[in-house]
Amino acid sequence: MAERELIAVMPMSEVEPGALYARTIGELEVLVCRLDDGVHAVENRCTHGASRLEAGRFRNGEVTCPLHGARFSVRTGKAMCAPARVPIKVFEVVEEGGTLHIVKPAPPPPRQKFGPLG
């Protein structure tokens, strides 16, 4: 089994309850929040309109996309209402040495090719 690669995001002491924190780490756009059940990290990109979620409204564990109003659960990534149907990515969170880390996601599987044009 391959060892998980941790990516440092921010100090845990800076993650205040009920606030959203947007961080860019390399090519990853991460949105972090602390709820009553712990700290959560999701992709900071709406699956419907590709806009950043950081500027959206955040309440009851859901973030609303500022572009078209799609809502997502920060616990599960689930799209809670139209126009989004595809969930956002959820990152596994690890606290180590007072720093919030996410587990580096596996690369997406290669696309299958159909015919000579792919």
C-alpha cells in the first residue's frame, strides 16, 4: 500500500468556527471550514459553473455558489440543489503538529478512448 502524501494547508489555530478559508496549493483550490463535528476541506470550485465557492454564502454546513446559487455540503461534497448535479471533491483532513493537512488526491483515471479520435 502506498503511503499517503500530506499537503500542508494552514495552521489549525487559524481555523475559526463558521468561517471559510480559501487556499491555493499548487494546482489545488481548497476551501476549509470548521463545524461542530470537525474541520472539513473541499474543492473551491463549483461543478456547475466552475466559479470559486469562497465568495458564496456559508451556513448550516453548506456553501452556496455565488454565480448560479448551487449549494454543496462541505461534509460530503454533495450537490444539494440545482443547477449543480455533480458533487465537489472532498479532501481527507489530517492534523499533524498543529498544522491542517489534506491527503493528496489520487490522479484521475485515464480517459478511455473510443475510436481514432478518442
